[in-house]
Amino acid sequence: MWINELDENFIRLGLERMKKFFEDIKKPDYKVIHVGGTNGKGSVCKFIANILMQDYKVGIYTSPHLERINERIVINEKEILDDEIQKYEYLKKYDFTYFEALTAVAINYFMEKKVDYSIFEVGMGGRYDATNILTPTLTIITNVALEHEKFLGYNIKAIANEKAGIIKNAPVITASKGKALNVISKIALQKRIDLYVVGKDVKWEKIGKRKFIVETEKNLYEINSPLYGNFQGENIAIAIKSAEILGIEKEKIIKGIERTKWPGRMEVLGNFLLDGCHNPHAVKAFVDSLEDFEYENLSIIFGVMKDKNVKEMLKNLKSLNATFIATTIRNKRAMPAEKIRNIGKKLGMNFTISKNVEEAINIAFPNDLVCIVGSLYLVGEARKFLHHFMK
């Protein structure tokens, strides 16, 4: 398939190629919900899609995929087919990157299939992300933490500026705090658009295992989250406020959220827990969420990309009383397991080395709870193996 000829790991920020593509096509007539931020983007996309799908035809574009490229482009839970991707081979003429090409495919595919709503997850940053060619009905910036510093900047304010680059003339919802919220608030004020802030305009509280209360100015919601993770309260709050702005009634909001599935995010498969936490902020959220699990013996299988802040990620795992296993993901951007072990050693952590996730799983399996974390690419590899391992 032509898309596989492109290098998934090659990043070339800028909207020049997308602008040229956009000049050549009929403009989308569907409503766009644009979702940026550091963590929680995919969960928010899925929650909102499941709410809207009860009454509308909804396209959802997320990244990365776990097992199949088709997972990135979905309409009402039906993935795009290989043949449907293949027919967009003519897009090669724009000299797109991998992500740009898939974004262009999604834009066209959703038009062709006549969706009512499309939900586009930002790939990286915001200002120069390929998805930023679209004009949203609603803009979401989940939160802002340090990530992709080489491309986005080395402090929260700089990263927030990049992520806030998706703000146009549509209402904005965010769970950002501190300096990041200051940046977003200033831009919203300049553009004279409504800004809704989690913690102020919509509040949430965890009241039990996977159970949350969310309060807006309109309603009080009691939600049984289908997804594990304390942090899902924040994502659910964003989704609820988004749905209210779009005019969805309370009962359908609750039903949509409670039927959501999102593989690879605090996903439980037998005694395995898979989470694609790929930056320090996400790893901390993962560790905090382990309070919902009962275990005596814990194993952590960790694999990561070499461009991540691995030292800070490991610092957040260090508090766990666990057996640590380092593994190397099958990706040219992956950090070798030996280097993970060396970084961990300096922090006082003892890692066992495994050559791949399959070997790591076999080493860890006897334990009560085996967590596979550090990257969605690692989670994708693990899921493929576990489908057979657990039969």
C-alpha cells in the first residue's frame, strides 16, 4: 500500500503542503471538533464520538495506531479499508509526510462518506500540525505538559503557545493549568471566543473505583467510567462539556461515555495492564491510577522511544515496589533496553533486560499484575502477542 512507502517517523512541521492540498479540494461541509493537548486526546476523541454517534454519522481521526493503520480513520466504529486508503494514492503528488498523507486521506474520506461530525486529534503540537488546516466548530486543548521539546520548546509557556495555535473562532475547552492556562486564556480573550476551563466551568471528582461525579452549570452527572485511570475524570469532564455545547441531552451523554472502548489506555487483558503513557506527566497519572488494582506481585515492562524524557519517566515509576523489565521496541526510534537499564541504574532501579516484548512477557508472566508501559508502539506489539499468548 502506498502509504507504507512513507516513513512514519519522519517529521517535517509546516502547513505548506497541506495548504496546497486544501486549495485543490472541495472544502469539508462537516462539523469539525479539533482536539489538541499533551495527554488524554485520544480518550476525549473517543468519548465525544460515542456520544455523537447515537444521532449522527461521526468520523474520528486519531494516532498512532496500535496494530493496523486502519485504526486511525474510523466512521461510527468502522475502520477504513485498505482498498479505500489505496484509492487515495494520487495524494503522493503533494510530497506529504506519513502523517500529512493520512490526514489528507481522512479529510477526503469523511467528505466522501458524508459524515455529520469529524473529530481530529492533533498529531504533535498544534500550530504547524497537519490537522490545523481545518476550521473547527469546537476546539479542545486537554492539558499541557513537557513533551517533544525539540520541536515545541523547552518550557510550558512555549509548548502552550504551540498547542494554542489551533485556536480559531470557535469555543475552547481546556483542563490546562498555570502558565499554560494563562497563554490559552490570553488568546481566547484576544479572539473574543468562549473559554471553558475544567476546575472552574466544569468540575469533577472521583467517588469510587472508575466512578466519577461531573458538575457543569447545567447538570450533575454520575458516570461509571468504562476506562480505568483516575485521569479519565478529567477527560470525561471535557467530553461532557463538549457535548453540552453541541446541544446533546444528559441521558445520551452518559450513555455515550459509558459505552466507550479505547484499547491500549489502561487496558486490562487478563492479568496484564497496558498503557501507552509516553511522557512523565502520563507516567505519573498511570502510577496514581494503580490504586484501583489489587496485587501482591507487580511487574513493569518498560519500552520507550529515545527522544522521550526517559529519566523523568523512570523517576515516576521508581516509587513502585515492582520487578522492572526493560525491552526494545521494534522501531528505529526506540531506545535500546540496555540504555534504559543504565538510566534506571543511576536512579537506583534494577532492570532485567529482554530483547523484545514477547520475551519480557514470558519473564514477567507469573506475577499478579504485569504492566506494559512507556509507548503506544510497545502496547501495540504486546497486544498482537497477547492475543495468542492468552488463548
